[in-house]
Amino acid sequence: MTIAYYARLNKIAIWNSFMIVFAFWKGSIWKIILDEVGTWYLIYLCIAGIYRFYLSAEQQEIFSSFIRDLQDKHNVCVPMQFMLGYFIGMVGERWGESFENVSYIEKVALSVAAFIPGVVNIHNRRNIIRYMVLSQILGIRQISALVKKRFPNNDALVTAGLLHETERKKLEKVPCAVYAESFVPIIWALKILQKYEEAEERTFKADNPREEFGGTGVYDTVYAEITEFHEKTATLSTYDTTPIPLAYSQIVIFSVRLYFFICLFTRQHLDMDDTYLELVFSLFPLLTIMQFIFMVGCMKVSSVLINPMGEDDDNYECNYVFDRNLFVGMEIVGWVKENPAKTHPDLDGR
Amino acid sequence: MTIAYYARLNKIAIWNSFMIVFAFWKGSIWKIILDEVGTWYLIYLCIAGIYRFYLSAEQQEIFSSFIRDLQDKHNVCVPMQFMLGYFIGMVGERWGESFENVSYIEKVALSVAAFIPGVVNIHNRRNIIRYMVLSQILGIRQISALVKKRFPNNDALVTAGLLHETERKKLEKVPCAVYAESFVPIIWALKILQKYEEAEERTFKADNPREEFGGTGVYDTVYAEITEFHEKTATLSTYDTTPIPLAYSQIVIFSVRLYFFICLFTRQHLDMDDTYLELVFSLFPLLTIMQFIFMVGCMKVSSVLINPMGEDDDNYECNYVFDRNLFVGMEIVGWVKENPAKTHPDLDGR
Amino acid sequence: MTIAYYARLNKIAIWNSFMIVFAFWKGSIWKIILDEVGTWYLIYLCIAGIYRFYLSAEQQEIFSSFIRDLQDKHNVCVPMQFMLGYFIGMVGERWGESFENVSYIEKVALSVAAFIPGVVNIHNRRNIIRYMVLSQILGIRQISALVKKRFPNNDALVTAGLLHETERKKLEKVPCAVYAESFVPIIWALKILQKYEEAEERTFKADNPREEFGGTGVYDTVYAEITEFHEKTATLSTYDTTPIPLAYSQIVIFSVRLYFFICLFTRQHLDMDDTYLELVFSLFPLLTIMQFIFMVGCMKVSSVLINPMGEDDDNYECNYVFDRNLFVGMEIVGWVKENPAKTHPDLDGR
Amino acid sequence: MTIAYYARLNKIAIWNSFMIVFAFWKGSIWKIILDEVGTWYLIYLCIAGIYRFYLSAEQQEIFSSFIRDLQDKHNVCVPMQFMLGYFIGMVGERWGESFENVSYIEKVALSVAAFIPGVVNIHNRRNIIRYMVLSQILGIRQISALVKKRFPNNDALVTAGLLHETERKKLEKVPCAVYAESFVPIIWALKILQKYEEAEERTFKADNPREEFGGTGVYDTVYAEITEFHEKTATLSTYDTTPIPLAYSQIVIFSVRLYFFICLFTRQHLDMDDTYLELVFSLFPLLTIMQFIFMVGCMKVSSVLINPMGEDDDNYECNYVFDRNLFVGMEIVGWVKENPAKTHPDLDGR
Amino acid sequence: MTIAYYARLNKIAIWNSFMIVFAFWKGSIWKIILDEVGTWYLIYLCIAGIYRFYLSAEQQEIFSSFIRDLQDKHNVCVPMQFMLGYFIGMVGERWGESFENVSYIEKVALSVAAFIPGVVNIHNRRNIIRYMVLSQILGIRQISALVKKRFPNNDALVTAGLLHETERKKLEKVPCAVYAESFVPIIWALKILQKYEEAEERTFKADNPREEFGGTGVYDTVYAEITEFHEKTATLSTYDTTPIPLAYSQIVIFSVRLYFFICLFTRQHLDMDDTYLELVFSLFPLLTIMQFIFMVGCMKVSSVLINPMGEDDDNYECNYVFDRNLFVGMEIVGWVKENPAKTHPDLDGR
């Protein structure tokens, strides 16, 4: 689940800065980066050890001159910062667009509640909401590992009460293994709508003729909300089939990795005549480790953002969205059960 | 409340530049940064004192060589400017989007006034406006500390006349503690609309049959405006539940903090043979303090922008927006009370 | 008024480059920057004079060492370019959005002309146009000094024929001193619309029953155009109440000012043994003055853009927009007066 | 006309790179830059000649020391790259927006064809298309030199068959010299529409009553498409009256020009003791010329983009758009002439 | 086909980084860059050989001094990174827009299914879907080499069952060789729609009068979806006729090529007195090759993105989109064949 830390930002004070940086573990840079920093430092120590204890003076000389040559060209030739910069920009923009394409149920639910009112129609309203959430799950299941884990197959959907056995059979008859099957529940929802438009007088003979009134705009508005809801989910799928070009990601990841691979050598302390204290400092290259945290951390956050449906701590909580949509949607379409407020008192007291 | 300073920019002159920079205290960089600059400078002085008076000449030597080593790598290894740059961009874009998602009441009010005219319907119009503002408050209360302070619970809403006791009971029956309850007043507003569509002939038997005419487009237009109003508030909530990834904020804040922590050492004046005058200058590192103001200030402004609903001086005045929406909305829907202009004189005088 | 110089860009040649840079005075960089460059250069000369003629050799020595220390840190510690860069980006984006929120009358006028045709309705059409322009003036008057100057109070509006005495009294009864009163004429316009929808059979008994036909979509389309027109003006107001955070502007302006304040010292020619010719060159720091023009000019252009409703040469010509909207709008809605073309000859000659 | 070179990019190979860079002349960087590079190089040679042959050794000494002083500050003080960077960004964004505001006829034509079907109505359909193209020409003629050249006055429009003599007289009666007259043909088109809505039973008594059926949504859809078509043209006009602030363009152009003016001096080969071969190299400053090509080229491309309606090779081919719109529009609205497909065979063969 | 590699990003670990960088061949940076790196390195070796074995000591001296002069100005004068940066930004934005203009069939299909229900209408529904896909193919065929390869002429379309012989003849009668003919199938689809609106009572006399009911909003909604589908394809075409200006692409490509051409000389190891080991290192300029991979790779990825319809591995799979649209569209419009679900069980089990 995404980590909510904005409360800490209500008042900007030094103390809150520290809290933001150090008080979170889940979703934090420390959790993301710790094992890599450790690995890198171990290798760094090994190379330092080999240089100091196993190489002859002559070999040390050759090694040093080789390293110094590298140091000259290091920053010019591995344009890590340049690469990373444009990557962050591109990824960030995509992340924002994904974010805008997660559907929320309110608009569908409100339109259904407004245009298909009446106690007698409650089942149809609830079914439309259910079909919406079902469609969203079917669509996102193909691209999100977390959702796949929760609903690995249609059985799980049946168990969760989102899919009925009869519906399941129909769903599985549709031969769309390679394409998203998320449009199927949309069709079911439209079928319900259609009954109101088409066969009102036959199917929905109800006790209270006024209650079941569906309004003239059933198709216009509800249809529009339902397809918009579905379109967003479909757009999320296309983001998955048309990712940021592989070669571009490769260049960025490779340049960051290569930069710090070279740092293993160029940031070694080559002078053998240093004091004991200097040696200690040289064996803990604080600033290089900081740089590692900043740049590799930055790259990893981008890699998390590039696939917002992944399993990382900071990815979208799609499962949360499903639960929320189901709950809020059912609440909204169920409001007709309570007695409508007879009196709407005015601001100044009736 | 956001600080309006554009008047100072009408004519760009040197004098106005100075006024903008120095004549404001509330919301200014000086107010944001003053305590931090003071703290940093005190620590800087302590380290300078220890270096000069407590360390032996030999220790000073070791300290100096250590610092010089740091100075070499400082700027390369702590890419503060790079990090901050992308952070400002990302945050600024989000801020602009939040800004666009604060709902203003005009469109709802105009549609209500246009499609539900008539003196007899004034209570319903006023109630719809009230429900809109109420929904906005309920939605934003969850994410804004200032609004939470003004309306800590539903009692405060009742006291403010925005919620009636009967409505309050209904509101509290909805079990949506974890999700926003802002959709409840929207449902109430739609219920009023529905009466016009559904039960016109029964409920609204009024003295003046023409006045209460509601137009054929009641649902089409008013419904659209109401849901759009609500959708914006709902979007603001999703910004809160899906913040900019924690790790990214951590990297940025940490890199700025670390940079100036290291500056405490690398910007020390290490030469002990300086004259009295040089010593004075060295003890007040003017340019480093300026850099501190610029970069930490920049980071803090970004932290303010990242959470536009916080309590800082430059955050959105949501409470102002509520008052404004209530006042303007009530004015607009109340215009029917005045006698409609009999004559609309033309531009050229009738 | 904004300066139209694109004609010079039709053919890109060296000569046109020079013309663009040097042939304009109004709205040009030279007009914006001249007095500041002069002031800065005078102070520079004073400091040079003091250094050369009033200081003893020893004081010169101290001064020089102090300056050299500044020179080392100058560029690193005052990140003018970095600050200015993001400022330009943020301001430019806002400027573009303001630009898109200046309403043009065409769409309203065309919808009115199309849906409320007929010679008999000409007064109502003209009034709607007038109310639109009036609303725009009332809204922008609060944020634009130029408009405030032209229409300082409602008297001026009456004199200009945009507001009638009877309307003025109604307008001033609305107690919205603190909020924009621009919604009032919108209500009046909607009232006219409403007559067509509501009381067609009573009020508008006209000689030619077919001519006054208003179409069935009066409310749907005209209402939408009118509220869209108004919404843009309202958005412009919100830009004014929610400016770019003060602290951010302060940092940028302060960093540019500080940079060139320090340049007064660091760009001094400190060597006293130079020849007469070198002295002359040193007393006219051409490149520093160029840098001043570029960076301060850039900052000032941004300050102009940040408040597009100001009084600078390159701000929006809102008064021009009002005149244009009134003229074009009246032309469009008045077209019915001419006899409609009986024959619409085809492309191939009838 | 814009140069289509994407075909060369289908397969990215070294050879194609060379082709793209060197095989085009029209619209190429070489055509844009050649004369300027030549001029610059000539002046460079003159200065080199004067330095080497006319100056005494002492004067050379003074000249050299002056140049070396310039070289130190050159790059810091003339922030060409910084200026150019933001200019490219701002200009590129505007260019994209202009691009999106060139109207294409398809949507209008399809709506006309769909909602005003029937053989009998063909003249009206064709006239609407003609009025659309006419409106576009009238609007763009004011801002595009190329269009002005093709249609210098209304005579040319009459000759091209786009305007009839009767229409011309009406058009010229409208007193809108200072504002765009592009709205006039839109009114004519709406007048045609209005007949269908208003006076169907009188004017359009046709032989085949079913064929002339116009559908109920004539106004809703066709009206919307026509005004959208017109709005885009109108937006293009506003881009012309509200250009990117002059001062900003001046700063950018001036900084690039100044940079290379200074390069005339700082890139001179000052050492007089060089061999014959070095002299030859020094007299052809290859890298500086490359830099000239890159930066001045970049500035000039931006200047072309800033005014997409200019006469440069890479500007919009508005005349092409007109021809295309007229042709495609007439084709679409004329499709009714052919006998409608009696049978629509299915995918699987009927 | 675009390479889906996001699955590797679900959990960000070192191992996955390596997999992403090295485990893909198709669409990878290695495939794009390999031949160019090889070519460059061969030339580099030739120059090294000539320098070492064919030049006399004196010539080596001249060569060296020439190279050193180049090295000084190399990075300043060939602003590769600056150029490439803005190119990536501009290209990336366009790529995103192209991506959004690839039409997906869902919305059209759902609207057709909802508004033209009934078993009897199945052929018309299927034909509309077919016409949509046909229009998309006709439009994209002009700009995509891959689609051109699959459907080189109308014969191929007939063979694929997308175009019937009778339709083909009509299509080829339309004289629009130079403009896209993609609007023709749209007209056919609208013709089908029109029948429902216009001649319902004559043509579609069916056995089950209720089943063939088309709803009142046939034109409003289905028409809008169809034109939106077509508009996207048309927009893709305009991207092709108005490319990013040639001169701009030339500058970028040329600057990258020139930079590495100069590197052939400036990165040579000029010192002849090196040991055997140094010689070996010097003959394999690892970091320069890395820089080549990064920068040329970056340029080539941009060149791929600039023309998303090309034949490169990472271009859009338009052919995939056609197949998908045809399959999904037919599924959606065919759902009426199955018996509609009699019972829609509720969430809680009926």
C-alpha cells in the first residue's frame, strides 16, 4: 500500500524532516536500497583488501595508473545524471497518467442511483455495481501481480461473491485468452440497462409504479458513465502492452550500474603512506555510499513507478480500490432503502 | 491564507523587487527559514570554536586533511541540485492539479438557478447549495488539518448550520469510517432533483403553476454539474491516498540535509594564520548561509506545495473557499426573489 | 498591448534578427532593463573609484583577498541559473493557462444567433452579449490594474453604455464586496434565456410567429456556452487568489539580486599595475553587463508573465478584448437584420 | 511544405543517419544556416588577417591580453545554452498547440452528411463545406504570409470559386477591418442549418419526402462541429495577437548573436610562432564553426517554429490544408449521390 | 512488437536489473547498437595503427598537438548532451500523443451493441465493426511500413475478408490518391446507422418487433463514438505530414555523429612510451565505447520513437491492434446471440 506521510508535512519543521527521512521503514528508501548498498560495500572492501595485501608494489603501481586514467574520464563518459534525469521525467509523467486511469465507482453509482431509482430495482443497481468492480478486477488482474495473487483464477472470484456460477460459465465461454475479458461484465451491465429502455412494460411490472421510474436519460447518462469507467481500465492495459521502450530502460539502468561498478575502483584510496586514521576513513567511503543511495535509490523509485501495478511497497493498492469501490458503490445505490427525507430544512432553520 | 503579492508586480521596478523580497513576513521565505538558518549557524560556530580552541595543532592537521578530502567529493557525490530540480518539477505539477480540483460553486448554482426556477422552490435550491458545500467539507476534512480544526466533528457542522440534527443522524448511520463520506450529501441533493423529475405532480402542487417549472433538462445539466463538483473533491482525496512515493521525498530531503551537514565542516575556515579581519569574515560564512537559504528554502516551499491542504501560510485557504461557495451559491440561487427585470434596455439605450 | 513582431520572423535572415533585437522599443528588453543597468553600473564605478583612490595599499590588499575568497564560492553558492530556470518553467506554464482563460465571445454569440433567431428578438440577443462583456469586465477589473483604470467604478460602466442605471442599482444591492460580482450579469442573461423556455406563449407574442422560434435546444447549448464563458473569467480570478507561493518568488528574485550585488565586488579589476588601455577596459565590464541584461531581463520578463493582467507593455490587452468581444458579438447576433441569402450558390456556380 | 523524412527512419541504420543529415536540401539545416556561416567565417578571417599582418608586435600583445580576459568570462557571462534551452521548450510547446488548432474538415463533413442526407440537399451540404473552408482562409490569411500571397484579396477568393459575387458584397459590408472576419461564413452556414430546423415545411418541399429528412439532432451535432471548427481557427488568431513576449525572444536571439560575436575574437589563434600546418588549421576553426551551426541552427529552427504560419520551408502548408479540406469535404458530403449499398455483406461472406 | 518487460520490474532486485539489461535481445539496446559500435571500434583501431606504425616521430608530434587542440574545445563546441536532451523531451511527448491516438474498438462496439440490439440486426452490427477496422487499416497503411507490408493493396484486404468485392469497387472509385481514403468506410458505417434513424419502418421489418428496437439515441451516441474513432486515426496521419522539423532532427543526429567522429581522434592514446599493459588498455577504450553506447543508443531510441509506425522492434504493433479490434469488437456486438441472463443474482446470493 502506498505510504501516507503527508500528515508529517502539515508543519514544516526540522524535526518533521528527520521523521520523514528516518521514521518510516515500509516503502522507505532504506528498505529499497539496504541490500544493494551492503553488497556494493562488501565488494569495495574486497578490492581494497586485495590491493593492499595481495598486490606487489609494482602491481600496485600499474593498478594505480590504470585507476587514475579511469578517474579522468569517468564522469564525462558515463552520463548517469543526464540519463536518469530524462528517465525520471518520462516515468513520472506515465505514473501520473496511470494514476488518473484507476476508476472510482462514485460517478457510475450516482448515475445508477439517480436514473434507476425505486426499491424494486435495488437488485439491478447492486448488480451493475458488482459488474463494474468485476470488470475492473478482470482487467487489472492481467497486469498486476498483487491482484493476480488475490484472485488467481475465476474460482477466487466466485468465492469472493463477485461472480456467480452461472455467470462464470458464460464468462469462460468467451474465447479471449489473449485479450482482456474485462468487457464481458460491461455487456452484462448494459443488458440490465437495456431492459429499462426496451422491455420496461413487460419485465418490470412492479407494485409501486412510481418507484420504478427510470427517467428518460437512462441510456444517455448511465451508459456514458459505465463506458468511461471501463475505458480507464482498458487504458491501463494498453500501458502494459506498450511500455516505455526496453532499450531506453536498459540504457538508464545500465548507465547507473556501470557508474557504480567503476566507482568500486576509482573511489579506492590509492595512497599507501597514510596514517592509521586516514586508513580508517578511506575504508568507509561515506560520500560515495551516499551517492550510491541517492542515484541507485532514484533509479529504483523510478523502476517502481514505471510499473505501478507491481508488488513493491509504493505501488497502487488495487485491492484496496476494489474493496472501496464495492463498499461505496453498494452504499450509494442502496440509499433508496432509507425513507427519503420528507423535509429538507433550510440553512436558516427550515 | 495564500499571500497575494501580485499587485506589487504591476510595474516592475527595482523598488518593487525589494518590497517583494523584504516587505512580507507572513508566507515569506524568511519566516519559513529563519529558525533553521539560526540553528545551522550556531552549530557552525561551535565546530569553529572547537577547531580553534580545543584541538591541538596535530589534531587540527588531521582534521584539515580530512576536510579537504571531503571538499573534493562534496559536490559530485551529493547531487542536491539535480534531486531538488526534479522534485520541484514533480511537486509543482501536482500542486497545479490540486489547484484545479478545488470545486467552485458557480456552475452548480447557475444550473440550479436556471433549471429549478420559481419562488416556491427556493428552499430546495438553497438546500442543494448547502449539500454541495457540506460534501466538500466532509471530503476535505479528511485531508486538511485546517479544516479539521474548524470542523473537528459533526457537532461543529450542526453548530455552523450546515448540517441539521435529522440529517446528522442519517449521516452517522452510514458505515464508511475508512472511506470518505462526502458522497452522502450528494445523494441528498440528487434526491431533491429526483422529486422534480419523478413526483412533480404530487409533491410540488404550488400556487403559481408557471413559476415552479423546472425545465426539461433538470437531470441532464444539473446532475452533470453536481457530479462534477463532487468528482473534484473525490480526486483531491485520491491525491492524499496516493502521494508522491515516500522514497522519492526521502531522497530529496535527505540529500539537501546531508549537503548542509557536510557544509558544516567543508566551509570552515581552516587557515589559522589569518588576520583579525579575515577571522571575522570567516566566522560569518555569508555565501554559505545564502546557499542554505536558497536550497533549503526551495525544499521547504516544495514540501509546502506537496501537501496543499496543510497548515502552512501558503496553503490553500479551504475554509475561505467554503465560505465563499456558501455565500456566492446562496446569492445565485436566491436571485429569483427579486422581481425579474421587466425591461432589458439595449446597448444604445433601449 | 502585446507587441506583434512575428511578421519579422516570416523569413529568418540575419537582418531580421537585428531588427527584432534592436528595432523595437515598446515592450523590448531595453526598455525593461535600461534604468537598472544604469544604476548598477554607477554603483560599480563608485566602488572602483573608492578602491583605486581612497583605499591605502594595505586596505587594497585586504579588500583584494576578501574579494578573491568571494570569487571562489560565488557561482556555487548563489544558484541563480538553477532557480531562474525552474521559475521560468513554472511561470511560463501559468501564463499559457491564463492565456487560455481569456474568454472570446464567438461561441456564445453564435449559439445565441443560432438558437434565438428572429428580428423581433434582436434586443434580447444584444443584451445577452452585453451582459457577457459586462461580466467579463466585472471579473477582470478586480485583478487587472489597466481595466481598473479604465472602469474605476460602476459610473464608468454606465457612461460606456455597458450598464444601465436600473441594472446598476440591482448590481449594487448584491452584497459581494469581497467576492467577484461577475456572476450577476450571467444571472440576467440566464433570465432572458429562461423566458424563451418558460413563458414563451405569454411574453413574446410577436407578429411573425416563425421568426421568433427559438429552437428546442435553447437551454442545452446556449446555457452551456454562457457558463463556459463565465467559468473562464472565474478561473482567472482564482489564479489571482492562489498565486505562485510568495516564498518561491522571493527566493528567485533574491538570488538574482544577490548574485549581481556580489558581482559589484567580484567583477572589479583588482590589479593596479595595468596599462592605461587595460584600465579603460576594466572600467567598462562589458560581459558582466551583458550577463546582467540576460539574467535580470529574464527575471523581469518572468515577473511580467507571472501577472499577465498588470500594466507592463507585454501584458494582456484586456481592454482590447472587451472592445473586440462587444463589436464581434454585436455583429454576429445582428446578422439576422440583413435579408437571409435566398440562394446559396454552389462551388461550381449554383 | 513540411519535409517528410520519416520514411528514412523506418529502419535505423548508419546509412540512413547520413541520408537524413546530408541528402535533404529543402528545409534542411544547411539551407537555413549556410549564408550565416559564410558571413561569420569571412569576418573571422578578416580579423585574423588584421591581427597577423597589420598589428605591431606591441599591439598584438595588448590584443592578446584583452582576448584572454574575454575568454575567461565568455561562457559564464553569456548563458546562451541556458537561454536557448528554455526558449526551445516554450516554443516547442506553442508549436504543438498551433498544430492542434489547424482544423480538418472530416468531422464537420461527416456530421453534415449524416444529419442532412438526401440528394435534394446536396447543394446545401456543399455550401456548408465551402463556407467552412472560406472561414478558415479568411482567418488564417491575416496571420500567414503564404496564404496572403495566394489569396491577397477577396477577388482571388472569387476567382477560386470559394466566394460568390453576391456573398462578397455581403462580406465586405461587415465593418470588421481590425478583427477577423472569419465568423461571417460561419453565420451563413448556420443560416442553412437553421432552415432545416425552422422552415422545413416551407422551403424544402422536395419530390422525395424521406430523402430530405434531416434527423432530429441537426442543431445539436452539426452546430457543435461547425463551432468547434471555427474555434480552432480563432484560437490560431489569438496566438498571433498574443505572441511570446518580445523581450524574451530578444534576450535569446541577442545572447546567441553576442556569443558568436565574441567568438570572433576569443577563438582566434593568438600564438604567432606556430608552424605552417598549425596555421592552416588555425585559420579554419572547425569546431567553432560546428558550434555555430548547432546553436544558431537551433535558434533559427525555433524562430521558424515560433511562427508556424511563416514562409519558411518547414512551416505549415496551410494552402495544402485548404485544398485537402475542400476536396475531402466535398467527397464526403457527396457520397449520397451513389446508390447506397443495398447489401452489407458480413465478415464471413454475407 | 513492443517488448513487455514489466514483469521483471514487479520486485526490484539486483538480479532483475541484470536480467532487464542483458537477458533481452529483441528490442534491446544491444541489438540496436551492436553493428555501429563494431564499425566505430574498427575505425578507431585503424587510426591507432596508422598513428603508431606508419607515422614518423615528427608526424606523430604534429598529430598529437593537433589532437590536444581538439580535446580542449571538444565538449564545449559539440553540445551533444544539450541537443539530445531537448530532442528526447520533444520526441517523447509526441510518442505519448501518438500512443493516445491509436483507436481501440471497445467504445464503438459497446455503443453499437447497446443502441442497435436484437438478433436481427447482427449483420449490421458486425459490418459497422468491420468498417471501423477497415478505416483504421486504410488510414494507418499510409504511414506504417509494417501495415503496408501486410496489406500492400486492396487485394490483400479482400483476401483477409475485410473488404468485399462490391465495396472494393466503390472504394477505388473515390479519387483520393493523395489524401487518406480512411473516411470512406466511415461513411458506409454511418449509412447503416442512418437506416435505423430514417427508414426504420421500411427496410427493417423483422419478425420480432421488440428485438430490433434501436433506442432513441442511436445517432447521438453511436455517431459520436464512430467519429471519435476515426478522428484518432486521422490525427495519426497529420502527425506524419507535419513531422518534427527536419532541420531540428538534422542538428541532433549530426551533433551526436560528429561528437563520436571527433572521439576517434581525441580518445587515442598518444603517449608512445607506455608499457605493454597500458598499451593493451589503451587499445580498448572501454569508457568511450560505453559513452558511445549510451549516447548513440539514446539517439537511436529517440529515432525509433519519432516514427512509432516504423519497422523497428519497439514500434507499435498496429497489426496486433487490428486483430484485437476485430476480435473484441465482433465478440462484443455478438453477445446478443446468447440468451440474456434471465436472473441477475445479487452479491449476497440473489
